[in-house]
Amino acid sequence: MASDSSTSSSSEFQSRFAELRELLACPACYGELRLEEVRVVCVGCGRGYEVVDGIPVLIAERCEADGSVST
């Protein structure tokens, strides 16, 4: 059942992200964001932002230019 719950919350997040996409921007370059499997990626600069508990962590200092999230 846990996989059903995570799949449900994932599809809920995808739906919510689609609705808010026009309001969100990359904090580093203000570029458009796209949703990948487990993170949000900037179309302009390629930075990747992790998604924690369904919330994209849009903090420029926590990502790298190649799109890999730094910890």
C-alpha cells in the first residue's frame, strides 16, 4: 500500500506543479522550471532542485550548475 500512497502523492505533486509552473522561476537565473522524476530543473541554466515532501527546495546555494543537487 505504501507504493500506492507515494504514487498518489507524486501524481498530486505533478498536477500541482503544472498549475503553479508559470509562477515559479529558477532563483539563480529566473529561468523556466521543468519537473523531472525526483527534482525540478531549470531550462535556462540547468540547475537542479530537490523536492522534499512534495515541496521544491528552490535555494540557489543548494544546487550546482550541472543540475546535481549538493548536500
